[in-house]
Amino acid sequence: MSAPVSAAQPDAVRRKVEAWLAEDDPAEAIALTARPEWPADPVLTVDGTRVRVVPCPTPLAARAALHDRADGERLVLLTELTDSELGDGLLAHLSGQKVRKIDPWNLVRQMFGGVKDLDPTLVRAGRWVADALTDHAPDAGWPVPPGAVLTRDHALRSLASALLDLSPAELDDSGLVQWSADAHRQLRFTTLPDTVAEGITAYLAGTAGWTAVPIMAAVRAGHGVDVIPLGLLAGLLWPAAGGTAAEVEAAVGRTRLEPRFGGLRLSPHQADGLHRAAEAWIYRTVDAGDRDEAMRMLRRAETIAAEIGISALLGASTVLPSGFGHRLRAFAAAVRLAVPAGGSAQAVAVTRAQSALATVEEHRAGEPRRVETARMALRLLRWLHHADGPAPATMWDAVHRQVREDGWVDRARLDIFAGDTDPQVADAYRLLHRAVDDRRSRHDKQFATLLAAATSAEVEPGALLWVEDVLDRVVQPILDHGRRVLLLVLDGMGVAAATELAESVTSSGTWVELTPDGGPRTGVLAALPTVTETSRCSLLSGRITTGGQSAELKAFGRRWPGGRLLHKSALRAGAGAALDPDVRAAIEDVSVPVVAAVVNTIDDALDRSDPGTVVWGADTVTAVGDLLAAATDRVVVLVSDHGHVVDRGPESVVLPSTSGENRWRPATGPTGEAEVAVSGSRVALGGGSVILPWREEVRYGPRKAGYHGGAAPTEAVIPLLVLAAGDDRAVPGWAGAPVSSPEWWREPLAETAVPASVALPSGRRSFARTAEPQAERLFELAPVTAAASPVTPDLVAALLASERYAQRRDPRMPLSDERVAALLGTLLAGGDRATFDTLAARAGVPAHRITGTVTVLRRLLQVEGYPVITIDPDGATVRLDRRLLIEQFDLEHR
């Protein structure tokens, strides 16, 4: 029994006719084996020749067609009859005197430039390939293959490219995902016969990977435009099985998602590939500047998640906006559990909060401000975890607790006070702020009590700096050393703001912060009450006094007749200039020993904006950046006249007063629980006796964004920053500052210090010892203390004893063994990672030199180009490859 004859495809017939006419055959007709049916227009025009297609089920029909042929017309006879059934009389009129078969592969050869051979794997792919290549040949023809053989890949890549309207280079997972976002380009594929669609999908699965199958399935199911949203959800619905409630919910979600893939049950590999491709599309789109389109896809994914009931799983997503919200709420829940009911936070609860924060930080669509607030919350939890120390014994102790610890607390709690838009997160921050405030209030009361006692007793300052002594004890010694000074007075800047400003100013590396003997930062005690009228005038006069700008100018001029004091109006410049030309000239004038500039940006914010939400840096206090840019040949003394407290909104407490001041009142009537009475020669108003509130939420006058005048350390402690452009020995008695932030600010609780002294192996050769003094002069490093450097003694000691380590030491840029031990010990104790700040703090390296020190360490340990020490893309984290260290220095058997 003969095989059934298939119907002739119009494109195949046309291709066959083109080949026939190209032969210059004079025959008037060609007979083709096909079912005698023709659904298309019976008349074709091929290369200018009129060709009629006639179905011929019988010999009689064939004879009639030949008889009725018009002059100049050619015929195509479609028939199932054999040569013998037609007879010699009819065959004589036909091309080749026989019925020809439509060989699709011969047509394929013709369409691809007449190639000689076909790849056998192409033919084995099936008849559908030949038919599809014939039916969908572009007007310009198929691209000619580079060789004499038409390969399977060349044919199918050309066909897929045409059917999907994609260039051959785009037939990968990213190209298919991009294609799915365009509904118009998908239309042609959705109308293909199943055999063609399935064949193209199978080919794409082999070239574009697992991703192609679900993409094409979604397109064929009518959900092609949702491929990217579906891919974003796929990563949430195909997690590793764990039998948890979330896994059950994911299984239900997978079932509900299947119809959107036409019933296809995705494999884990397909789901993972689709998820990765969809996320990559989001990143590319955002990077290309089309954030709106990316957000549209993200929101669509969340809508689909709601439709199939998996919204609770969105927290696992690193890109969906709802995922960020879920993660932040999970962090807030951890914060609530960690906030102490009374006393210090529990370590295990804080560790859980740290882990929850890590998931928040991993989210790619996280809002930077909210992420930073979460970081501040964790820092405060770590601070609460540490037991509160004893009350300060002296005013010096109280001032420096504010500079070195509590000022950082204030910086973090300002963010927490500003809060979050999510009610659950806001509630957690409220609890945390209350716990922090309880401890800070105790500190504030201790500070105010000491302040009142020391002021009344007229206690001499000793090592403590008073605001009226800054000119004598800080500025004048710099001048005596032959250096000129730029004195920047940032009205209203407290310690918290100063920590931000210092980071901003020193981040570029141009300016180096100096501290007394290279030790911790110091601070200054303001005049009382802590208002501009008293404290700024006392600063610029060099004695306790009161007055406005005219008094300040007069006193400053008496002190330094050749100096310049610039207030806000003098700093203003005309159009196009950041600095007034006269100001720039004064700063650059070598005959002007001191230029002082009063910058009111922070103090102005207390009246007209929200100082609690501003990050005070060179970009927000622009006058500082402009003045510093012009003053690189001067030593900069950056100070303020007082700090400030922010308005507490509904938590504020308004107390009665006979004056209109916000944070101080005359010494009339008894002091309340939140107040302290202060009198003495450093009290410049109220006849030398005033009442000051120490609780930050108290005020007397009208509501503003912030206030100052009281006895809280946030108002009374003035930050002091001394800066030099690249010269950490610019001022006698001052040196490059260490890392200023406290340990709890930088490090998770898991990193604890352990003794660091590594006993050097006995019998070590002394070849390196002669170079050690040079190393200390080169880096000016502080001594390494036992408490400063956690180590893994066995590994570090083995390294220091190794022959290869001895060979690697560079006498031109040496590091002492103690320094290497401290740096490596810190990395090992931190799970093979540590921030630059932590390394500097633990190894006793000045903050501005830690980058260079790590660079030397990297060179020392980098054998044959293999990086034992690397820097993370964040630019702040140093990593140790412990395995490579052991391998490169042959430490395994030591």
C-alpha cells in the first residue's frame, strides 16, 4: 500500500516552479505529486510568467487543463496519478515527461544558495524543518551558509531568527527574555503549527538553555508578556524541599502557576534558569535608565503573586519591592525581640537581628535611606548589649564619653527617631528609641550633675578644653609652629553631626584628621547657657563673654590684627562663584595668619528645616567644601560653638518660664526633675546663675525644628576636628587619628577581641630586625597592644616562621611581625574578613594609613600573583583566602 500523498504547500509549489522556469524548459506544464487540492489563488506570477495551478484528480481533468491553457500561460498540475495512469499522451506535454515529486530538501538546498549537501542531523530533525523553511522564507532569501554543507544549526538558527524576529546573536536566554516583553513580536510564533513551535522550542532549549522551554510555553499559552514577572516568581516557588509551611505554600503556588505555562510542569533547572534570566533583565533595564519599565514588571509580578496566593513568599525575593518590605518587617520583629526589657540586650537576640539585617542589605531594590536606618538600629542594639559603664568621675570623662561613645549613639538614634513608613517597622524603632533614650537620659543626668558641680566649684579645666581656650590652646600653637590656620566655626554642630562631616571631608584622602598624640578624638566644653550669644562670642574672644557679630569681630581683631573673621554675609558670592573673591584672596594670602569663617548651615536648620534627617557632609554644608578647597596650605581647625537637640514632636514637654528662651531660664523658682541649676564664672547670662534642662524633650519657648541652650551633652559638648592636607605631622603634639568610631559601631557581636601576642618562633634569624625602625617611621603606626589584635596563634606563628615568608619580606616597605600578626589575626577572627576600620583599630594603624598598610600586606602575601588578600567591591571590606595562604606558604604540615 502506497504512502498517503500530502497536500502541496503554496510556498513549496512556488519554489518548485521557480526552479522549473530557471531550467529554460519549453514544456507547457509541470505535474507535481500532491493531493489534488489548492486552497490558494490559482494564478501565480513567477519571474513575470503567469502560472496556473490546477488540481487534477483524473486524466480527464489533466487533459481539460492542457486544452484550456491560455497562450503564454504555464500550468502546474497537482495529481495523485502515476505516470502510467496519465499515459504517454499526457506525459508528452509535461516537463521531463513525468510526474515530479516535491522534494522539500531539494527546495531547501535551492533556498540556501544551492548548497551541495545537507547535514544528516538536519534531515533527521524531520520534514517539518523543510516545510517551515519553505513556508517562511524571507523575501531576501535565507542566509547562505559559509561552507558547502547546510548545517543543522545554520538552518534552524536562521529559521528561529525569522520566526521570532530576533537576530541570530540574540537567540540566547537574555535575548528570549527581552523578546517576551514585546507582544507584537510574539504574534507570529503563537500562530505556528504545533510541530513547528515544538521543534523551534527544542532547538532553542539546546542553544539558549533551560530557560527557552518555559519562555516559549508561556508565549504559546498566551502569557508571553508575563514571562519576566513569572520568572521573578519562579525563584520563590521552586526552593529546595524542606517540608516547611513555606514549602507547602510554594507547592500550591507551583500548581496555580502551571496554567500560565500552558500546563507545563517546570523542572527545578528550568525554574532556576528562568528566574536568573528575569532578574538579569531587571538589572540591565535599570542600568539602561528605564527604571519605570523595570518597576512595571516588578509590580506585575506582585500582582500575579497575589492572584495565586503566594504574597507571603515574596520576602525571599531579592528584587521585588514587596520582598524588601517583608525583609524589613522580619528585621523589625528581630529588633523587638532584642530590645531589652530592662538592662542589656541579649547577645543571641542581637545576633538574630544581625542576620535579619543581612537579608535586608542583600535586597537589590532596597531603599538606601531605610536600609541605613536599619543599620543604625542594629548599631544601637549592639550598644545596648554592652553593659553600661560607671558614671564619669570628672568633667573630662563626661565630655569624652560624649565624643567617643554617646555622640555616635546620638547619630544613630536620630535616624531611628526619624523612623520608617511601615507601621510594623516604626513600632520596633519606637521601642528601640525608648530603650536607648532610657540609657542616654541617665548619661545626660550624670553629665548635667557634673557640669553644675564643676561650674559652681570653679574647677580648673586641666586637660579639658573650654571653648574660650580653643584659640590659646589649639590655634596659637599651630601659628607658633609657622603654619597658617583656617578656623571653621559651624554654628550648632554637635558631636553626631561632626562624625558625619569628618567622614565626608576625609573620604577623598586629601585631608588627614589629626588628634592629640594620635590618640582618640577630643572635645570642647561650651560656655553656658549653650547659646550662640555666649559660646560663639566666648570662642572668638578667648574669654567668657557675650555679644553678636560686631563684638566677635572686635575681639578677634584685637587678638589677631592681621587675621580675618568672616560671617555668613561675607561668605556669600555673586553668580558663578562658590567663594567671594575677597574670601579666596584672604585664605590664599600668606600674610594672613588666621582666617576664621562662621558657617550657619546647621544652626539655620534648627529654625527652618529638619536637622535630624540631614546627613551633615561636605555636600550638605557646601561652604565647608568650598573653603577647604581653597585652603589646602592651611591647617584647618573645625569647631562649633554648641550642639543642639531636635524637636521631639508629641513627646515634647513644655515647661513654664519667665523668659522667651527655648532651653534655659533665669534662676527663679525651684528646679524641676528635668533641670539643673548652674552658676559660676562660665555662666555668661542670667547674672551668672541659670536653670538648664538636661532632658532633651524639654523646652520653654516656641516650637522649632531644634533647640540649644541646655545642659544636655548634645548641646554642651563641642566637637573638635583638626585637619591637614596630606601631612599628619603638621602640628606638634598632634598626629594621624586612629579610627574614631567605637567597636559596636563597626563590628558584629561575634567578633570579640582575644589576646594577640604571637610568640615569635625561637631561633628566628634577625635579618628583618634591622629594617624595623624604618617601618615604624614610614607608617607611623601606634604600638600593637594585646587587646587590639585577635589572632589564630598557630597559623600566624607558622606563617611568620616559614622560609617563604622570610624571602617575601621587602626591606624597602616592611611591616613588623607584630603588625602582620595583628592584621592577619583580625581577619582570621572575623571569619576571614574585616573592614578597613576594624583592621586599623585592632592593629593600631592610623585611619588614613590603613589602605596603604593593607596594600603592603597584600604584596607581602601575594606569591606568584595569587591574591591571598582581596578587597570586596564595596571598597570597605578586606578578605583573606585562608586556604590559599596555607598553600602558598606551605603551612599545612606545620
